[in-house]
Amino acid sequence: MTTTSMSSSMSADKPGRAPVPMIVLGGYLGAGKTTIVNALLRNADGLRITVLVNDFGSINVDASLIRERGDDVIGLENGCVCCTIGGRLVETLIAIGEREVRPDLLVIEASGVSDPMRIAQVGLLDKAFRLHGIVVAVDAQGIGQTLADRYVGDIAQKQLMAASTLVMTKTDLVAPDTLQSLRERLAELGATQVVVTANNGVVPPAILFPDEALALPGWLGGRPMRISGHALPAGLRSFVWRVNGVSDRHRLKAALTMYPGKLLRAKGFVNLASGGASEVHVVGTRVAISKRPNLTLHESSMVFIGVLSDDDVARLDDALQATLTEPSPSEA
């Protein structure tokens, strides 16, 4: 597993502003990405979501939600916005990052033949954004034929390898035993074991918004998120690690890279021996640690979500405890 830090920035970000969580939504042609986007817009639950798409033609937005429509922007009554990007991804990201009021979530819908990993890397060049996940839609009925195609199979395989979460769509067209076999195959083919199912485009909220039930300070600039009644999808579990102590940065990174492909996401705030209070985010194979000098922590607190066994959780907890070097600042 490798770590990635955002050392350069496309836009001059204002100090003190938390970066916007960014999700790249990928998947081969016809995999159901647009259905997922439509479901997300219908169920925004008060979040300001900006969706970047290649073409409005495939986004059938409910007319009753549309507040205004321009050549390349659709504004919705629920505060969400859709923008067409074409070849202007960098310019569009700069414009969003420089807004006085930023979205709570940015979703980039990749074209059906593009590599979502490369799009994520473009977004990570700007400190105004941080990667929240690479979600790849998989047509449960047609993925086998797509992977076997001599011309496009490599493209589909690369998309699977880029994902932090794989979402199976059109599952109603596949027999239950075949679906289970596909789930197992996807876990082997992709770089992640996090494979979930979409229901009419609705992805389990824990995948897009795993922080809904958390009360960690400073998340999304302190903006509360409505608690969802949905449970984690089958195969996923979550746990929270809290401790009064100061962690070694290098030991912490080592602990967070123990389970490639099994740990979907981790985030929280920790006291580090080398830098005081810091914000930590783990998405798939990426770890980002940023200083929060204006934040005073009475304890370190992180939440972990992934396909983790009891033994995995116990080993991870031991590794996290081993990062501690001294009592917390509040107890010193």
C-alpha cells in the first residue's frame, strides 16, 4: 500500500477551510452510473452536492427539482448542482474550489471508457478537495462478457482495480447463486473486497456518507449530517478507536496500511507527537494526514469501515495502541 500527499495545488485555497470530499464514480458503458447519480440527487437529504458529468443528455433530472437551467449548469431546488465538464475538468475544479460557499460533496461521473483512478489523481492536485472514494459500478448481467471482450476487457479490468468500492447493478436480472459467484469473482479481480449492491441506483449510505452517525469535531466544517436509518451493507462492519494519548506518525501510517483491499475508509482526529492535532483520512490505498493547529483534542478518535473479521479488528486495535508514545496533551 502506498501513501499519497497533496503537495501541490491548482488553486490558492483559503486557510482554515476543510477540503471538499470528492467521489469519482466510474464503470463501463451501461453499468448504471447515471442511475446512481439520479438516486443521489433525489436523496440528497439537505447536503449541497455538486455533480460533474460529461453530458446532461443522460441525466434525467426530475423537472420539479430544477430551479434553473443553463448551457452547462443545472441548479436544483435541494441545493444540488449538475455541471457538464467535457474536457474542462481542471478548470471546473478550480472554479468550485474558489467558491465562497463550497459543496458538501463533489461527485465526478467518469465516462464509460475512462480510468477513474486518473480522474481522482487530477482532483487530488488541488488542496481544495480530498478523495472520499472511487466507486465503480458493475453491470451484474454483462460484466462477464465485457471482461472477456478482447477490445474493452482491459479497460473494464483497470476500472475494477481502481475502485475503493464496487457496486453491483442490475442484480434483479441475475440468479442469486450466480450473483454470489460474481461477488466473489469481483473481490478477486478488483483491488478491494468491498462489494455492495445498488437497489434502483440507491447505494447504501454507508458507502457515500459513512460519517452520518458520527459526532467527530470539525467534520465538513462542523455542519451536522442527518443520521440515516440504513444499516451497513452485508459484509461491512465499523468500529471506533478512541484513546487518550499521543501517536507516532510513522507507526500510525503503518497501522493504517495493514489491510489493503479490506479497509474501505478510516477517518478521524489524532494527537501526533510530531505535529499536534491532525486530521487523518484513509481511502482504499491512500492515507492523508494534515495538521489542524487550531483544534484542541482531549482524545484521539477514528472510525474504521471495512470487510474486517474479529481477528482483523483485534490486530488493528493492537497496532493502533502500539502507536502511542506518551499521554495526551490534556493529561500532561
